[in-house]
Amino acid sequence: MFGKEYECKDCGRAFRIDEDERREPKCPGCESGNVAIRVAQPLPPWLVLKSKAGSG
């Protein structure tokens, strides 16, 4: 399921809203509307190596 990840600028909590929810982004922790879209980042190298080691 597709969606967007947000981060609250007030409390720092990260959360996701799925496409089909059709609601305004609002922090589920502090209920603030002061949120920003979270930028996608690559996985850390240690996690990639751990994943490759476990699959082979």
C-alpha cells in the first residue's frame, strides 16, 4: 500500500498516512498540524549487509 511518511516538527514523531485515508496530516502523538513530509533515505549499510547475510 502506498502512502507518505511525515514527521512532526513539534514532538519529532514519524508517522505514515496511506493514500486511501484521504485526511490532512496531523500528528497522532500530539495532534499538531505542524508536520513535514519525511524525505526518503537509503538504508544504513549495516542493515543492508545483515539482510544479505541472512538471505544467502
